[in-house]
Amino acid sequence: MRFPSFFHRPLLGVQITDQCVRLGNAQTQGQNIVLSNLHKADLPELAVSGGRIQDSHAVAKVLRDLLRKADADSGTDIALCVSASLVYSSIIRVPLARVAEKGNPMDLVERAIPEAVGDLLVGVQTVKKDLLGEERAVLCMRRDIFQSFSQTVAEAGLHIASIVTLPTIVSAVTHEVNGGVAILLPTMQQTMTAFAGGWPVDEAVLAEADEKTSIAEAGSIASEAAKFGRPLSSWTVVGPESFVKAFSTLSVPPVSAHRLSQISEKQWEWLGVLGGIVTGSVSGAFVQPSLRRKRSTEWFLLAFSALLFAMTGLMVWSRMPAPDPVAPVVIPVQQSSASSVSVVSGSGSQKSVSSASVKKSSSGAQKSSAKRKV
């Protein structure tokens, strides 16, 4: 039985590259990462080129075939891993006088990105605050590229809940939110990325990565970050051991042990499906054009549960026994012929009047009333 997502269901991780589509589930168990239900299928030639979908029907068909193998539900929310070259990252400085402005300062955003804002999906997040203002990370993706991915996965019966890239996945999983991530695997797109507050702020895609080129590019990115007061805390290197040793020559050493070390080199090709466990983190869901969707069944179950809870509460309240009426408390007063009553006069002084005099006056009153009757 599959429970709806408002109980607990990690997103399905999907990665689309120029050569193939990968699909799978990832879960965290304590400090461990567990991969399961992994499926992969090659794409027809030129169906995807440069990370961009050229033949949406061919890609959708491959996705549907993989979904059947994975026994995934129609309408499943996914974390889609795309090429890092499709996402442009930068950072802007917002002066203190403009921090309180509603919305994002689009004039500053336009200066930081190479294309017209109207053609882009833009995500902005504050990553640093100081006495002079704020630094905000800017992430952009072409609107037409996102729409092509969205339409393709919708044709396969899926829905994009978040967009991720390999560098953002590695940063989120290793918790290196202010460091650098170097992905130098021969079978993957090779990138160098600097992060601030969990968001990518500077990135370089390497056409060909050898040790010398990688070190030079890493040094350039680290120097740029230090120049603007954001020195990298460390480097996380995903690649052959020779590259890891080469990075140890930098002034900022790489992370020698991180959670990705639990994944063998044979499983590194499945890094893209880890997007399902970092969704919701700043570094994972940096492009989120809509809130996570709930299917009609989930809304029905949620409404039914609320109605059932209300009816149960009403029935319990109606069956509660009514409180017993409070019986009047009778305090017996013993009277004696010699008893006296204290009377408080208007001046505050007390006078003691005997009960005999009270009886006498009452009998006198009775006599006078009898005379009036005669």
C-alpha cells in the first residue's frame, strides 16, 4: 500500500543527461544513504543535446518505461537533476538602505545576469547579512528550457517539485554550505562550484578536466570568493584519488571524509537521484516555480480525516454526563430565648438587642394591627 505524500514519501529522483535517463529512490538512515529501485535507460541519439531536450516525445517514452519498471504512481512528484550549464548562478550586494524594500531589487539582478529577466526563472536568497547590507544569491534558468522539461515529464505522468544539479546535491548531502564542490568524474559533466549559505554563487563548467586545469580553476574560484569576503571553508572533491591528492596543494584543503564516501565509485553515476532527499533545503530546491502539488486523492483523504476528527470530538462531547445540580446547603441555626442579635447602625457602632425585646415589639405590632381591624 502506498501512503499519500502528506504522511511521508521522499521525492523520486530523476536525472536526464545527453545519453540516458536515470531514476531511483534515496533515503537517509541515520548517517547512511541508501539507494534503491535504481533504473537506467539510454536515450535516442540527439533526443537531448547540451542538457536541453530536443525530442520531448522520445524522452517521455523512455520515462514512462522506467516508471513501469519502478512501479511508480502516475502524478508522482520528482526532483529533477539537470545539467549545471542550464543554471546560471551569481551574487548581488544589496545596500542597507534597500534591504527593507519589498521584493527583490531587480535592477541589481539584471546587472548580475547575462540575459533579460523576462526570459528567466529567477530565484533569490539572502546568504549573508552585515552592517552594510545583505548578500543575496541569484539563480536563473531559461523559462523555455524549464517549460520543455516540465511538459516532457508531464507527458510521462510526472510533476516537477524541484530542480537540482549535481553540485547542489553534493553540497546539501555533505553539508558544505560555504565551501567549494568539484565534480571531476570522467563519465559526468565536470564542474567547479563555490557555495555561500548553501546556494551556488560561482560556477565553472570544464570542457576537459585534467589535474593541472582543475587546480588552476579551483584556485581562481577560491581567490574570487576570498576577494569578496566569502572565503571557502573547504573543497569537496568527487573524483579519482589523484584529483583529491592534487587539491591538497591548495591553501584550503579538500574534505577528506564526507557522506559520499559511503557510496562506491560504481554508484557515483547515481548521484543525480539523490535530489529526492535534499528537496526542501536551500541548496536543493533553488528553482521552485510552484508549491508542491497534492493530488485530488490526497486532498480528499486530508479533508475526510479532518471531518472524522471533528465528528468524533462532537460525539464524545455529546455523550459526556451532565453535571449534577448543586444541592442547597442548609445550615441549622439554634435559637435561644437569651440570644441576642448584633445590629450595625449607620454610624458604624453596634447595638445588642435581646430576643425578648424583639418578641415584645412584634407582639405589640400584632395588637396594633388587631385594633385597626376592629
